[in-house]
Amino acid sequence: MDERTPLIKNQEVSTGDNGVSNRRSHNDKTFRITGNVVNLSPQDHNQDGTDNEIITSDTFANNRGDMEKANQDIKIEQEHILKVGYQSLDYEVSDNLVYQNEEREKSSKRWKLYWRGVRRWIICFLIGVFTGLTAGLIDFGVEQLSGLKFESVSKMVDRCVILNCMYTPQIVWFSFNMGLVLIGSLLTTYVEPVSAGSGIPQIKCYLNGVIVPHVVRLKTLITKVIGVMCAVAGGLAVGKEGPMIHSGAVIAAGVSQGRTTSLGWDFKIFQEFRSDTEKRDFVSAGAAAGVSAAFGAPVGGVLFSLEEGASFWNQSLVWRIFFASMISTMTLNIVQSYIKGHPWELSYAGLINFGTFDNVSYSHSFELFIVVCMGAIGGLLGALFNQLNLKLTMFRMRFVQKKWQKVLETMMVAMYTAAFAYILIFYRNDCKPIEDDTESTLVQFFCKDGEYSSSARLFFDTPEATVKHLFHNEPGTYQIITLSIFASGYFLLACWTYGLSIPSGLFIPSLLIGAAWGRIVGILLSMPKGNEQWVSLSFYSLVGASSMLGGIVRMTISLTVIIMEATSSVPLGLPVMVSLIVAKWVGDQFNEGIYDLHIHLQGVPILGWEPLPMSTNLSAKAVMSHPVTVLRMNEPVERIVKILKEESHNGFPVVEEYDPDHPIVVDGLDTFGTFKGLILRSQLIMMLKKKLFVENPDINNIVNNLKMAEFNESYPRYTPIQRISISPEEKSFHMNLAPFINQSHYVVLESSSYSSIFKKFRSLGLRHMVVINFRNQVIGIVTRKDLARYMTECKNGEITIQEKKIIH
């Protein structure tokens, strides 16, 4: 069964990042927060027809337990689920005695600290270089494949205009497109499915602290590069800029670890950076380097990584990310200069070139009002685009599950895209005289000698070149009806294409659609006599492009800077920023950005920037998981092995004064001993693997000589407990957990609010947070899923809190 197909069971047990066996049900309940109480929403009545009772935050947890006993047949919205399979990253440093001793030794030797910092800069340099080289390879491949297709079709057209066989170039065109798309789709579907799409949602999840399987593997990178070349050259409504961001992140993950687990190669370098915390920082740099290479916008790359991805930043990290972005842009510049035959002519900043906007300006103040209106249109169109794509994606998840079906759908879209282009060229030829013979992508089609079809140029050029033409071509190049058909048709094709089983970006399709209808706005404004003197088609095309892009992806700061850097025009920053902000405001009234929608569809427990409104009425006692599986400071090996085999949790509170057979009840809740720290599953497995038993006569020497690198030697694929050999005699031994527990782990009192827990969780990048009472006794634990399972909805002016379903 496809992993995206929900398998819903009532009263199923969900397990996750914590040390909890938490029984949850799938009967959705909605709560309305008013003042200091939490009310069940009026539309939710008991099955016996009686009204639900009003409950306070203190009794919320108990009432939720009663709700889970209800067995109702319900219809679950796909975006209202969380999946158990997603695990969290360990961003918190395990502050145990082994770590403290090692850091104490490092801090006493200045050269070690200095060398560690230098290696971080070296890694960022390598990330920039390899990302730039990858971008150059993708661009070269697309140019070569597109050039081969154009040359073949162009020759056929020239011959068939005379011989009256225009169906022949159509067949060749269809064959090229569908053949390339077939290769890309087969690779994606059968080799690495996670490489489909732009990859931005997956990288955003990773930087937010969620493990997305296979997202940063070498196989994913290879599939992504080949797939996006085939998709773009195959004529699909996609771009290569989004996949470049994913590619940069994969490169960063591999380079920073000094090895590839896919090929089994370990270069024995950068071993001290093999942790989730370090890897996250370098992946942030890789994502920024990808943006920089795509748009030639180093500053925009840094801001993109901040706005859309990274959750936890510091000043030194910003500097390294900016350095990687600059190196990426420079590397691509050099590569492009050699490809174009002008070595070291550094004028090829990114994969896309918006052209020169030096003479473009807005000379009337009322033009800013027009910009606001265009931003609103972009927001509305973006919301429509996202809603259509949301419904289409949900349909795919239900009915297009088999691999051959995914390939077949991709081929259908390729066929319809080629058919749309050919029909538009046939019926709207838009013949224009050839003024520049050096243009290589001009094709005659059904035009007279000495003329070319401007409609055909919309499809035979690369998408990036088409955007540039829409920005800068002379007035009269395209007719309004041609642009209208192109914009509406490309809108539907792009909506259908995003989500297919093939690498695809949304930046270029969004810019193309927006530039087309923005140019229409400019043409309409220039129609009254005298207006042509102040109306700039380039200006309105750019505003339309930014509005459409902002309405779909809902980014503001980074997109403003990216477009400013791509246009090399600071004065255009204000109208671009205004259009982006208005587009976001309008679009947010209807739905979320396209990337967030796809994240929620996959059931990923991602945490937003801010806690839910009115969430201070929920306490830790209400949201925590209970009961908790704990370990004692001195624990029998047999019990540790049993727990690790029976439960899939990744963190276990370590306590004292606890008897599993006789738990102490306080305020109606079972307690689990006095909290001392927390130990991770990977650390327990390492201890078992190294036989760190109390009965071992050399245990003190072994522990004193341990290094943190030994805990991470198998990172990120730790040895499963089933592969650890424990003899019957060893099961009777004991292990002292004191040197290995994280003594600085964050805890929260049972009375703490959801809002305060969320802020700590989000800002510190936590995976677990132990809940204690006023006696320092463990009573529960909070994980990412416990916080992410709540969502808000606004109906009739009232904010309601709804609990998502947790499914396998």
C-alpha cells in the first residue's frame, strides 16, 4: 500500500518520539475557547442527543480520555491527520558527563576550537562549489536537450511548410516531450519517489525538525538532477529553480558528513559534525546556496532559508550561509562563462536572468494603487491555484497509488501540454517580422517567409527565456487573446503538473502565468490615447509575475530580495514588495501557501512560527502523553532490552525512587519517580553494544575513555536492537545510566500553558519535554506530535481548536 494512503483504525496505539505508549482514537472533537474555559463546539453533540458539557483546562485530559471511548463512523479530511511514522530530529545536545569531559578538554586547547571553526567554513565552501556545479550541469543538460528538440522540429517545419505535412513536426514534438518525460517519471517513481516535486516542502520539514525518509540521500540527488532536466526539456509546466534548492540541501547533507551511506563510502573526515544539530545548519546553507544558484541572489538565498526553512539561527550561521551562497553564485558564473564560450566573463549570475530593467519606472503615484489591485488579483488566483491543486492531490492520494498509474498520469499531462501548445500555435499564430537573424529559437510554422510565430516561441524557448521575453519584448509582440489563452491554459497545466511523480518547480510556472496576465494589464492600460507614453509593459509584467508567485507560495521578504537581485533594480523593490504583501494577505484569507498545504496533506507534524490563538487555556497536563515508560539510574539489562524491543520510543526519562509494580498516585495521576535526566535510544543501544555493564571490571576505564564520536559512529542509521547480541548471563547484569543521561534536559511543570511549551519547543528545537509535578515527579511527556495535533479553524467569527487524527 502506498505510504500516503491512510489506514485508519479506531482506538489504535500511536508511538513516536517519546517514551510513551499513548492510546489515541480517531473521533475528531472540536473545542471552542471562550475566556478561561474550553467548550465543545456546538455542532458536536453526543450520540444520545444531549449537549456536551463545558470543561476547563484542568479536566480537558480526563474528558479527552472519555471521548476516545466513543466509536463513531467519521469522514476524515486528509489535511486533518498526523502520521505516526514521522520522527523528530535530535537538535538538543546531550549534556552528559562524557560530553562535558570532552568539551572541557577541547576548551583548554585553543587550536582545537579554531580548527573546528575553520572546518565549518571549508564545508560551506565545498557546499557552494558543488551546488554551483550541479546548477551548471542542470542548465547545460536542459539547454542541450531543448536545443536538440528545437532543431529537429524546426527542420521538420521548414520542410513540411513546402510539402504540406505539418503533422510530421507535431509527431516529432510529441515524441520528444513524452520520451523525456517518461525517463524522468520512471526514475522518480521506481528509483526515488521522494525526489518528485520541488522538494521545498520536504526540506522545510527537515529544517523544522522532522525526519523525511530519503530526503537528503545521494540517490535522491541523482534522480532529482536527471528528472528535472527531462521534465523541463520535455515541455512540462515546471521550472528547475525549486529542485535546485532541494539539490543544494542534499549536497550539503552529504558533504558535511564526509561520507555517503547510499554507496557505503566513508572518507573519515568531518566526523565531529555527524549529528542532527550540525547537519541541520549545513542543510540550511545548502538550501540557500540552491536559491543563490537558481536566481543569482545570494542575499535572497539567505533570507529564503530563514523565512521558509530554518527554525534555529545564530549570527555565525548567517555568515557561513551567506558565504556558501556567494560561492555557489560565483561557481555557476564561472561554469556558465565556459559553457557560453566566454571564459571568466562573469555575467551569468543564475539559472534565470530577468534581463535589464534600468529604463523601467513608475512615473505616476496612482500606479501604486494599480500595483495593490494586481497584488489582490495575484492573491485570488494563487488561492484558486492552491485549492485546485489541493483537491487534485487528495484525489491522487486516494486513486493514483500504483506506480504504473503515476507514470501514466505524468505521460498524460505531457501529452496534453504538447497538445495545448500546438493548438495555440495553430489557431493563434501571431506572426511577426524577423528583425534579428541571430535569434536561434525563431520558427516559422504557419507564418509567411521572413516572419516567425511569436506563439511558438512561448513554448520552444526554455521557460526561463520565455519569462524574459514576456518581460522585455516590444509592444505588439503578443496579442491580448493569445496571452489570455496562454495564461489560463498554463495555469491549469501548472496546477495539474505540480504533484506528479517527476521533479518539478513552481517558481517559473508562477512567473510565466503572472507575467502573461501582467502584460495584459499593461496593454489594456496603454490603449487610451496618450497612455502609451507612461505605461511600461515590462513593469506590469514584473508586478504580475511577483503577485502570482506570492499568491501561490506566500513568501514576502525573501521573494522581494530575490526579485530585486534578479532584476538589479532597487527602485522596483517597493512595487514588488507591495504586490507580494497584498497577494499574501488576500490569499491567506482562503488557504495556506502551496508548500504548507502539501506538508499537511502528508500528515507531517510540523510546528509553525507561533502557537495557536487562545492556546494559553490549555495546560501541559492537557496535552501531555501519559503514562510514561521510564528507566531507573541502575537498571537490569534484561528490562532495558525488553523495553527497546517492545517499544519504538526514542527517549526515556531516567528517574529514582520508582517501583514499576507499585506506582505512586498523586492528585489522581500515576507518577513515575523523581526526574534525573533523559537518555536516548541510540545511547542505550551503544551501551549494550559496548557491554558497559556494572559487572565489567574495566567499566570505569572504558567510560572515562569514551568519546562522543563513538555515540554517533553509526549516525544516521543506528544499529537496531535486534542486531545486538546479549547472552542469557548478560541479561542478569546491570547498567549504570548516570554518566550518559542528559542532566540538563528541559522539563515543564504540569500547570504550564500550551503557549509557553510551544515557544520553548520551537525556539530550542526540542524532541521531548518531560512534564513534572511540584514534587519533581515525572507524570507525562510532551513531544512534537502532542503539540502539532492541534489546529484552529474560524467559523462564524469564532476560533475553534480541533484535534487531528493520528494514524499509521
